[in-house]
Amino acid sequence: MAYVITDECIACGACEGECEAEAISEGEDRYVIDATLCTDCGTCADTCPVEAIKPGDET
């Protein structure tokens, strides 16, 4: 299950540079994760300063 970025995202961009799969990109109001590219490693969630990234099954 891919990770997802919730509404709590402050669009700081910290997660994008940490994603080795390049699955994160800047969206209109917040960053988004492409579920087809996400490898479920969790690095983005560990990097997020506001804990806005969760496993997809927890949203």
C-alpha cells in the first residue's frame, strides 16, 4: 500500500528530495505521491516535519 500525503501537508517540500523512487511531486495545494511509483519505504513519512504522510491503509 503506497503512502499518502494528508491535508495537514504544509507544502514544505522536505519529502520530495528524500524519495528515492521519485514518486513525490508538487501538487496544487500540497505534495502528492504517485502510488504506482511509491515503494512503501516510509522515508518520506520519517522526513515530514508535520507528520502529514501516512501509509495508505491508515487514511
